[in-house]
Amino acid sequence: MTRTGGKAADDQATTAPATPAVDGVVDATTVSPPTSPAAARKAAVDERKAAAHKARQRVAVIIPAKDESRRIAATVRSARAIPHVDLVLVVDDGSEDDTQHVAREAGAVVVRHSHNRGKAAAMETGAAVVAMRDAPDRQPRILLFIDGDLGETAVNTAPLVPPVFEGHADLSIALIPPQPGAGGRGIVVGAARRAIVSMTGWTPTQPLSGMRCLTRAAFEAATPLAHGWGVETGMTIDLLRRGFRVVEVPCDLRHRPSGTDLRGQLHRAAQYRDVQLAVNARRVRRAAGAVKRTVTPAQKPPQTHR
């Protein structure tokens, strides 16, 4: 993990260096007092409970996809190999090709939007379906969102799971290596990064990364999600401002980048529009909250008269 935000930075503890042994003798101040049998039994029970909790924890992979019939099968098969994953769900967001059929044949559970509703809507649909499939007597599944064009590299999102699985973070975001053929100039990334810094104090490396793993509680705290391509920026701002812990984790992923042609330029223009809409909505919300706190008089305790 390369960076942390939210409560993660406050949770990092400083460990004092151990006192070295001299001629086989350890300074008495470094020796822990003997553990009583009762304390040892309690520690063993706690350890077994923690192990049982982890054994019951599961991960659902959610793949929003549109017109990904050429890559979705490889993505699904690769995602199924991620440890602790017992459900791979593809949300076909109004595809005009055979995405839903190819994904189903590859082993995914598939739900479909009759028309294209955008990435945020696909993510919310996926999370809702996973919630319906969660057993009431088990922990809610951890949610791992990945792109449909990752192909065989989808399994390399596995490093996103342990920080959330082990309770070190509420949201982990993939840091992706430079992609051959990418035509962006960093304008949208820079705008998203500056907005996140100004509103949370945390500087992300890749604020638009769509590969994200988070707890059910974190997802619900981030809803309703920002529209379209603003979903990642909005989610990061919302969770950090609510005190959730966010980390970035390097992942060796390959996907289809947008090029320099007209289609790529239009895609980046839509990204910029949606990021600005998400940021502006949160700035307005923050300003409204500040005004409300200013004009609302503090409640005084009731007075009693004698």
C-alpha cells in the first residue's frame, strides 16, 4: 500500500525499536509479564473467533460492462480466481452486443439494464443484487468493483482485498501502471486530484481508478453515487469526509485505454464534465452545511424556575 487517507493515517502506530540482547541477556524493561492461564485462554478464544469471522467473510466481484463481449469472458474467468470470491456479477448496462450471454457462459451471474444508464447506476444495481444474495446469518460480502475489459489481468486486482478483508482500510483503490496507447494529457486526472485535495486534504495518485474494493458500510455511506464518470471522485470525497480509511494499492492491470481519436476525446470530455458535476455538488453541499451550522442557534438546556 502506497498511500493512506482518512482515519488510516491516524491509525498508524509507532513501534519502538526492540532493546538488543547483550551476552544473551535482554533488558528487563522489554520482557512482557507472564500471561495468566485465564488471559491465555481468552486470547485463544478471541483468535479462534477472528479466524472464524475471516473464514465466513466473502467477496463479490461486480463488473459494470457495456459492449464488452470480446473481453468479458476472460475477465470473468480471471476474477473467479481471486481468493475469497464466491460471486462474480456482471451488470450489462444496455449493451448492443452479446455481453450478457458471453458473461453468463463464462460463469458470471448477469443482470441487465434495458438501456444504458451509466456506470454509477450499474454499480448501484450490482451492489443491490449482491445484498439480496447475502445470507442473513453471514457477514455482508466485501464489494470489489472492476472494469469489464481487464481480461486475464483481472485476477491481479487481488491485492485490493486484504486491506479491507483484514480491517486496515474501508476502501482500497488500484494503482495501475502506465497503459500503452493511452492518449490522455492528465487534465481530468489533475482536476479530480485537486478537488479531492482541497476538500479532504488527501492527495491521491490515481483519483479516477475504477478498480475499488470496499466494505458494504462504506458503499452505503457513499450512496447515492455521483453520476456517470464522476463516481470515483465523488466516492473518494464522500468517504474521506465521513472519516473512512482509504488506501491505494499497486496492481498490475491492463485494460483498453482511450486513445487520441475523436472517440477518446469525447470520452475524456464526458469524464471532465461528470467529475466537475460531482465536485460542484459536494462543494454546494458543504457550503450549505456550513451556512446551516451558522444560522441555526445552538440549543440551550431548558431552564427551570423556582
